[in-house]
Amino acid sequence: MSEQNLPTQENAMGLVFTEWFPESTGLSFRIVQTIESAQSPLQMIELYETETHGKLLVMDGCVMLTERDEVAYHEMIVHVPLLSHPNPKRVLVIGGGDGGTLREVVRHPSVELARQVEIDGEVVRICKEHLPKIAAAYDNPKVDLIIGDGIEHVKTAPDGSYDIVLIDSTDPFGPALGLFGEEFYRNVDRILADDGIMVCQAESAWYNMPMLKVIVETLQKIFPVVKTFSSQIPVYPSGTWSFGYASKGIDPVADVDQERAEPIEEGGQYYNRDLHKAAFAQPSFVKRELGL
């Protein structure tokens, strides 16, 4: 990365953090203070207080979340699959060390087990300490937190042991790279029950269509139902983020549980049933590229 494109720089605006995607385009935040900067064995973790978006979590120079708009990610990755499933009891979250996905999972009364496998315990520590409203579910009795390798957990978990698997990973490099491969997805299929559903974050259709296409084509080799949906997340590249949906038969639009959805809508900030349906409508260029 050139000196001009360093993530954090002093300029006339003060201290500014910029994520570049690609290097000629970026999103910048004016920083009030650096709250934490920690090099774990796996990645660089930074937490800033911004002027406009509350706290900003960054890993290896990439924006993970801000307090202002994290609900647009966490509510959609969770409630779309859980409200499509008739009775989700056993949920596995791979990654998601900030705790936001867990927070939304435990809102569902049917869930008996919310197991999270997060490879970097330092992420959990920082978020529990500094982002308590996001990392709010770690003390919930439904939660089983494992600090370990999600790929290994999926490889060794018993057949049919989960109703829902949520892949809340970072971008496809470093420790997250293996979470985007065919072997991993085949193991996810194996550990899902007969009516199981998997959802994964799937990058930006505007800036990383090749990766989104690889994810969809790989899932289509394994699952009978594969779709993509999106959420409006202002601080992610392009502001529109994609998710991959794969199931053994459940349609994510036709099978929404209306009764269970109502209290989820009332208690949330982003998700609702109209948005659930609309999220699966894709721009023409995405439909053409993905063959959906």
C-alpha cells in the first residue's frame, strides 16, 4: 500500500481512518480517539471513536462494523434464515467475535443452543469490554462460546447437529480464507439437519463480483436451494452487501413464519417482513452474472 493510502493519517481534518476498496476509492471517518490497538497472533485489531458513527471496529485495515449501522448486518444475517426455518433450536455461528450475530440469535425463543466458534479470542475480549451493547449475549445461558477454528469444528461436528449455520466471517483472506471453499461448505451441509439452512456473508456485488460468483456456484454444487440477498450497510464497500443463502429445501421468501416475525420486528431496528422479501430482489447485472 502506498504512503498516500495508509489507513490512518493526519490531515487538515485531524486524524482520519480510510478503508480503500480498491486503492483508488475509499471511505473515511474522522477519528475522535483511538480506543484500542492490539496485534493478536492472527490479525491487527483497532477500535476507534468516530465523530459520526460511534465506535468503529477495524481488522487488518478493513471496517468490520460501526455502532451506527451494525444492525443492518446483524439483523439480516440472523433473522432471514431463522424466520424461514420452522423451528430453529440449534444454531452455529462461525466467526462473529463482536457478538452482534449472537445477540440477534438469542432473541428467538425457539433457540436452545447458540454456539459460536471464533478463532480470535482477542476480538471477543475487546468487544465485550468496549462494545457491550453489541457483545450483549455472551453471558446468555443459551450461548456456548468456543475459541477455536471454525473450519475444524465444522469438519468434526456430528452429522445433522445444527438447524442453522451462520458464517459471519471477515473478508476472504488470512484466517477466513478456508471459510469460502467447497470442502468447508460440504461439511456445513453434512452437519445441517434435513431442513437446515446456511447463510454466509458474500461480499459486495459492485466491488467483488468474482468472489460472490464463486460462493454461489460452489453452493449450487451442494444445496438444492441457493439464493442471494442483500442489506444496505453504509460503511461497507458500495453500501450494499450480499449474503449467500443455501438450504436443503426451505424457500426463504415463501416460508417466513409471520407469527414469530412480529416480535422480532418490534424489538429490532432494521429487519421487517417487507424487507425480508425485498432483500432477495437483485439488480439485473447481478442476476445475469449469477444466473439466478
